[in-house]
Amino acid sequence: MAFNYGVDTLTLELVNDIANGHLAAELSQQAKDKITASRKNVEFMANSSSATYGINTGFGPLCDTQISPKETNLLQKNLLITHAVGVGKPIDKAISKLMLITKIHALSQGFSGIRLEVVERMLEFLKLDLIPVVPEQGSVGASGDLAPLSHLFLPLLGEGVFWQGDQTVAAKDALAHHGLTPMELEAKEGLALINGTQFILSHAITALKKMNYLLDLADLAGAMSIEGMQGSSSPFRAELHATRPFAGIITVAERMRQFFKNSDNMASHTNCGRVQDPYSLRCIPQVHGASRNAYQHLKELTEIEMNSVTDNPIVISQEEAISGGSFHGQPLAMALDYVSIAAAELGNIADRRCYLLLEGLHGLPRMLTTSGGLNSGMMIPQYVTAALVTENKSLCFPPSADSVPTSMGQEDHVSMGSISGRKLNQILGNLEKILAIELMFAAQAIDFRRPNTCSDIIEKNHRLIRSKVATLEDDRLLKPDIDAIVSLVTTQALDVNANFPANSKL
């Protein structure tokens, strides 16, 4: 089985399967035919006396300067070289690979006018794991991700660098090693390569994959904290949430009910005098659910974008190439900023639960240690969650609300979506650490509730945590403990499924 460019529709699952090497990708005959037909249209326009933007004219504010047919190839080469001005650290190789996968898919739609052999060379890069090195900074998100995409495709010309393990190798050397010669770009091809939103898109794909797990993990961490606090399960009853049926809220409430099945701690509430738990416990469906709704919105938009044509102009026929703004990153930029808030809020409420677990309420010792005073217990890791929460808040400023004009005013409103995508992934990285610390606190609190037992799924995860981190009795260096649980989070080793029906999960 393989993914057929030009025929099949990309989904979040499929694009990640291709990136992980679990699914081969190839050009279908339909894609080849569409690419070839579009190329013929460009060649006709390139040799026409009529000016067509980006085909026989300059770019940006130089769009009124017509280029002769014999200068066309140099124009396309110059375009890549002059736009490859990215700065900062390289993005992860995995994100560069996603850029390559999604760009091939966009070009395979047959509206970009690029030659088939150029797309085939890009596919060869994928098969050989020749992934270009792309700097993280320099895109304003319109006209697409110009600087990052220029770096992505410099190796077609024998310029730039590829990843080689954790090191890099000059593109010309890597090409020679594989018996490949540098290519010469022709009319429209440079523009087709660097106009697009694949940098923004690939950061969105990366964030969605990570956040899908962290949404589930946040529910598990919250459930374990409630077990440790011997909180109430009443706020998660189906009858309550049927009266306010947001999809995310209903999903979280059902997951929490699954997490609490057959729990001795929940049974202890049968005749207790506690009326209500603090918001960070009883409002988990509302807060986590709102974040799920935001995630779902971004996922829908991302799957539209990964199946779209986002370069410019769009070649319709040999008489018409429509110059528009399909490269503008705003549709994803705004949603990425929305989901940044959603991810930050998961950390915010988790930090509040950490704080509650340290207060010494409902039978738990202060700082989760029975030897307080001499021992600080779990006091200081909550400082870390507080710091990470504040860092995430500072990262929630929406770049999509800003715009700095470029290109002598020709490109006078830009999306800044590349920054939105990068910042969301930073927030998610911080969220992993916050949830890891909550899990450490919750596991410690559950130890104080013995011999009470929790549901099978919580007991399973508690055992996994304890296999890496011992119960804290006397003070010890806690950083190794935190690092060990962070590793469980980043490798997605904790079981977050709670036997939840797959077909009803948001």
C-alpha cells in the first residue's frame, strides 16, 4: 500500500505515516499527467509577449518588469538564492521532512506549472532521506514561507545543506554521493517552490500530533490528582453535561468517568461532608474540553491546507494564470494562536492542581511529605510549574494580530503564521514538563491513600511511574525524578486511553 500523490487525500494520520516511514508515497499517473499539462501551459506563457506575473516578469514590486525568455532560467535561480536568508537554529529534521512531503502534494495538484522531473527529484530526496536543513526564523507568512522554502529547495541547485544524522553535509557532496546532478530551474519553477505555507503547515502538523496525546494526558493527570485529593466524581456525570453539550466537554467528562471506574477513593464520598471541589478539579471538563474544541478546529483547517494549492500564480490554462493570495498564512496563523491559548490553559489548570496537592488538605500532608520542616518534600517543583505557566502566558501573544509591511508595500499585510507555529510548539514543550510534575505529585498523593485502590488504568500508570521514580520519603535530588517522568511523557509511554470508544472520541 502507498499514498498516491495527485489522487489520495492527505490526513493528519497519513502525513505522519509517510513522515515516519510507515507508508510509502509515490506520484500517481494522474499526478504526472496534471503536472505535465500545467507545465505546457507555463511554457506557452513564458514565450508569450504578454506579461504574466512570475512567469515572464520580476517579483514583488518588480512585477512590472518583463523578463525575456532567455533570462527566465537565471531569474528562477536568483529567486531561490536571494530568498534563502533565514537565520537562527535549524528546525527539526522531522519538520523539514513534513515540508517536503506537503509541498510535493501541493505541486501534484497540477496548478503550479513545475516540470515533472523537478517533483520527481523532490520525491527522490524523500526516498533517500535527503532532508534539507532549514533555519527557523525569517518567514513572515506571506508571500508564503519564502525564506524557509528557499532553504528547503536550494539543494535542487546543488546549494545549501542536508541533514546527515545529527550532522550536516553540503548538498553538492550529498548529490554526488548518490549520483545526482544539480538541476537548472526553468520558468515559474522557483516561484512555485518558494511560494506556499508549508513551513507554517508543518509546524501545525507537528503540534497537532503532540497535542493529541497531551490532551489525553491532561485528563489522566487531572484524574490522578483528584484520586490523590479524594475529590468528587459528581462534576463528571453525563446528566450534567447533556445540558451543555459542547463536544469537547462531553468527551472529557466521559473520559474522567472511565478513569474513576471502581475507585475506592470515589466510593469514600458516599456520605462525606464536602460539597464542592475547587475549580481546577471540578471544572476539568469545561477547561480541558474547551482546549479539545480548539484542537479540533485547528485539525480541520490543517487538513484543508495540506490538500490545497498555496503558491502563486495559479495556472488555469495556457491563456490564464491567476495572481492572487493563496500563499497567505492567515487561515492557519489565527487558529495556531487560538490553540496556543488552549495549550497554555491546560498547563495553567494543571499548575493549580499541583498547588492544591501541596496544601495539606483532606488528609494529605503539607508538601506531600510526612517530615515537613526538615524536609521540603514536593515544595519546589511547583515553582517550576509556576515558571513554565508564566512563560507560556508570555508566548500567547498572537503574532497573527501583527503585520509589518514588506517588499516596498507590495506585500503590505502578512500573517506572521510561522511565528505562531513555532510558539505553539514551544508552549507544548513546556506543557509536557508541567504535566510530568503534576503526575509526580499525583502519584505521591495516591501513595498516601493506600490501601485504597484506583481504577485499573490509573493503577497501571501509577506502577509505570513508580518503576521510574520511587515514592519520596526523605528529601533527595528531584531533578532526575522529573526528567524520568518527562521522558515518559515525551515518548508517550503512559497509557491515556481509558478504554474510551475510538469512534466517539474528539
